[in-house]
Amino acid sequence: MSNFSVWLNNKKCRQNALNWSKQFYTDTGSFKTTTRLRDEEEKKWQKRIGRGEIFIMTHKKRDGSYMNDDAHVVGSQDGSSKEISLTDSLAQVLGKEHSGRVRRLGFGPCPTEIIRNTTQQLNFGEYQREITELKAAVVEQKVEITELKAAAAKHKVEAAEEMEKRQTMMNLVKHIIQQQGDTLPPEIDAQLKSLGN
């Protein structure tokens, strides 16, 4: 081997050591991909293995102890809940999912396409029902608004007709009084003018 290849090999070793020291969450999954490990465990246990169980499997040592405190926190959580959301223990420890892959299960579609939150599925039916009720309420309000507009237009027409009748009567009274040759007293004239307005 040449000196250059030895130097390059040492440089890569130092870089790998540095990278391993920066790693927050080491696992014991060796060189198997998590997808392969999941498939093997599913065949072994004859049941579907979730990402939380894979996380626990790959973060436990052979003696049963956890790799670090965060892994211990995740492992001590109650595993009976099948509900997976952004607030589950694994998501709290590892952080927000990267779009385009499901953590610990390999590359593929987004987590929301694979893992559905059960409360979201339950709430979907409620949302649909609520939307239907709100649409019905909107239709009822539109009908009520149409009826109120028609009633307002009718009252406006009636008020205009009433005003026209008053004006006609006032003009008639003025005409009769003028025909008799008398002038109206100022109080009555003011009242007639106020009726006209």
C-alpha cells in the first residue's frame, strides 16, 4: 500500500469515529436494514411489528438494558396504545418525521400515508356529520333571508302606498279649505306638512 492510501484510510477512520461520536441514537440493529429486521421479526412472531417495537428492538443491548436514557423512556412507555401520532413517545424522542420516508421503516411514502391516527379517523366521521349539519343550516338561513327580503320589500311597497294616500288626502283637504276661501291656521298647516313628510 502506498503512503497516500494509508493516509486516506486513516482520514476515513477518523471521520467515521467523529461521525459515530455525533450520533444521538445508536442502535443495535447491526448492518441489517430496519425493513429487513421488521420482516424477519414479523415472520418470527406471526404478527405485524410497529415502528415503536422496531425502535425498542434496535435500541436494547443483549443484556436487556437500553442504549441511552431516551431509548429507556420510549421502552418504558405503555405499548398497548396502537394510536400513532405526532405526540407519541417515539415522535417526542426522535422529533418530527422527515417527509418522504417513515423513520425506522425505510424510504417510501410519507408517514401520514402509512400510519393513520385513530383519533383522526374517528374525528373524520364527526367532521363529515358536522359539515352536513352546517350546510343544512346555511340552506335554512338562505331561505329565511330570502323570506325576510321579500317581507321587507312588501313593507316598503305598503309604506309607499300609505304615504301616497296621505299625500293625496292632505292635498284634498288643502283644496277643500282653499275652495271655501279660508286659510289654514298655522298649527293645522304644520301638522299637514309633517304628515306629508
